[in-house]
Amino acid sequence: MVERRVSRGINAGNRGHGSKWLRPSTRVRIYERDGYRCVWCVRMVVEGRRRGADTSVRLASVDHVLPRCFGGSNEHRNLITSCVECNSRRGDRSVLSFAADLALDSLELEGATIETITKRIFVATRTPLPPRTRDAA
């Protein structure tokens, strides 16, 4: 199967927008839905710029299951929690291609298979986001 990129010019996808393409409250709800764990490598993630001394905890980001350059949307059903390392390493590859790479990398994920990785993604994208919390005024 040949994947086709959607041509959107120089501003394709979310390039150049940093984290502003998604509301902070929605971003937190995605992290909460996924248990503050990278759906790819299952490591704990934290928000912010620094993770502290604990190298088992990684910085959080939001990843598109179907990348924007292939027509994916910014809807929560297409977004998963990812650590910055996995998100960067994946790039715009398909779920199956990246899951296969992770499954082969036994140092990174002991016992991970393509099936277990894709099942985590399926479950995450089918689980509703937690309700919005109201800030105390």
C-alpha cells in the first residue's frame, strides 16, 4: 500500500505552531486519558520543559495517529500521548511501520509486539476524553 501525502505547502501539518495547535486543556485531557504514559513505549511522561533527574520519566507530547501530512485531523480520536523521543523518532511513519521498529528494539521495550502496541493505540483512540474540569474562580 502506498501512502500519499497531502500537499499543504510550506506550512503542512503543525510545523511552526509549537504546542499552540491544541488547547492546553485538551492536551491535559489526552494525557489523563492515556494515564500519563507514552502509548508507544509505555514510559511515564510529564508535562513541561524538564523532567528532572529521573531518566525513566520522559517529556510528554501529543502525537497524531494518522499524521497531518497524510490527511489526519487534530480531533482527539486521532491524538495519543507520546514521549518526545518516540514522537520525534516516529516522524510521519505509519503506526504499523513504527510499531514494527519498536517491537524489534528489544532494549527499548521488552516483550512488546506489533499487536500489543497497536492495541494500545486502538484502545486510547476509542476511549472518550475525561470530562473538563472547571477552574475555581
